[in-house]
Amino acid sequence: MATTELTILYVTDSTVTVYPPEKQSKLIEFPKKIVEGKNILDKEAFYNLLIDQLFMIENKEIVVVLGSGILYQHAVVKGSIDDNSEDFYAQLPFGEHSVIKKIIETDIKRYFLASNKDYIETFVQAALNFKATLHAVIPLSLFTDNVERQDLSDSLLAEIRQNSSLFHAGDFLSEGVHAKVEEEKKEEPKSEVVDIPAAFESTEDMRNTSYKVESGWSKGGILFFFFLILLSVAVAVGGYFFLTNTKMSFSPEPTPTPTSAPTATPTPEPLEKSEVTVEIQNGTGTAGQAGRASAVLEDIDYEDIEVGNADTEDAETTSITFSSRVSKDQQQEMITALEEIFEEVSSSVKADQEKDVIIITGIEKE
């Protein structure tokens, strides 16, 4: 492996930045509906997000570096009173079942490291699906004390690529994550068991229940019937005398108050391309589809793009919903670009949507 050609994926608790060798980096933000509070809320959606984005990596020699918000560490002097990891692990912001641990020792110190296992397992699964070689998942602290940084400098990237001998010492994959994911891929999917409430497990109780049925009129029912007849007669007589002894008057209809003409809503100023926010949702479940649509829009200079999954996986037509802030020229430009890769494209305008452009992908052209 020529380590200078490694693609580095720098992972924080809310982003992953892709650093291909000798190419522009790409920042991928994790939507809050998928990842929040250092925990993955929807592991399947997180996996699909990675697949949609990572397909663009040409070099499939990958190393994952864990940093800000997702890497936790505690250093102690060997044999000291503080040489204990229980308190450290107890304070982590994710559940015990999601913790993956790593211990690195030097002659003097012992370093306890931890991260969120769900992140690491999902990256391993994505790499396997992508047919990439994931060489290691390592802590940023192997190369710098500043693990809270949001991006990696060129000098730090060079140091990581040139010191691959350190990978094994801090590799979280050595804790069995890779083997676990490989084993899970071999397992047959399990049937889903639905618990039926005990009340509906059998109709035997209903068949054995006796019901008391009464027919005919009871004495109380007859008295109540005569009371209703007398009440109806009294209401009818009272109504007759009221109508014959009351002068009826009619008020003229009120003159409608003239209303002012509605004030025209000012047309919002059109956006520059760099200001247009785009959300692309994979509507077919085809791996990488939202990412391919994203690449098409990036080619025509749209930058603020998020990808994810739609609520459906059977969309046939690619639908585009624009906000009123997107100019007609920009709308047509996007439609024309997406028609190059999708069979059918439809569009509409919705003034009050959160994103300026929302795209749900459909069937691609062959």
C-alpha cells in the first residue's frame, strides 16, 4: 500500500470530511434527524448517507480518523492511584452498548480511548459494500494533541499518510469490529415476530360468555314512553300560543362593509447559487443515487447540498419542489441537469418550505 495515496475520512460527531489524495476535500454534514447528541438515531439512514457520498471516492484505499466530539481519551501513569478506567467510561455521553474501547500503552503511561461503536461499525459496513479497503480506524491523538479540531491541515494529513506504522497501535478495528460486521453480513435475515395481545389469541372466551337478553317492555319503559307523549303535546300547544300572540318583525339586512383590496406580497429577491440550499432524498433505495444527483448539481456550481433518504423507496418520477426564492433560470437549469440522468422529472413551487430546493429521486436512465 502506498500510504501517500490514502483517502482519509475525518469523522467528528456531526460531520465527515473526505480528503482524497491531491484533490479538493468534501465536507458531509450529518442531518440532526439521523445523528444527534453523539448518537446515531437512524443507523440505516446513516449507512445510506455514507454510501450515497462515498461512491465518488476514486481511490478505495481508506483510513478513518476519529476526532472532535466522537473520540474520548484518558491518560494515566502506570501503577498510579488513577490507573483506573471505570470512572472514565461511566462519564461517556453514549450508552454502554455503543462504547468501543481501546488501550494504548507506553513505557510510562496508559491511554484509555473510547468511541461510539455504531459510527465505526457503519463505516466498516459502507466500506465493505463499496468494495474499498479500510486499513484502520484510528484516533487523531496518535498525531496531535488537538483532537477538537474541525478539519485537518495539509501538514497533518501528510503526517498521517507517512506514518502508517502507527495505525496498528491505535486501530479500533483490532477490537473485533471488522470481524463482527463480516459475520453479520453472512447471517440470513431473521423473521419478524409479532406479539398478539392475549385478548385476541382465541375466541374461546367469547363463545363461553353468557349474555342476559331482555325482550318486551318493562314497567319503567312504559311510564317513560307516556311521559314523552305528554311533553311533546305541551311543547306543541305552547308554541302555537307564542306564534299567534307575538308580532314578528324583520330587520333589514346589514349593508356589507367595503373591504380594501389585498396588498400584494413583495416578490423575494432571487438567490445566488452559493446561497441556494438543496436537499436530495433517495426515493428508490438504490445505493448512491442521491449522491449521483448531488454530483450533477455540484457540476453546475450549487454547493449547499444535503443528501438523505425519502419516506418511500418506490418513486418513479424525480420530483423537484422549489421555493419562491429560486429564480426561473435556476429552476430550469436544475431540471435540465437532472433530466440527463433521470427518466422523468417533474417540478413545482412551494413558497414556505424549509429548503430552497427539495428533490426526491426516481428511476435513473440506463
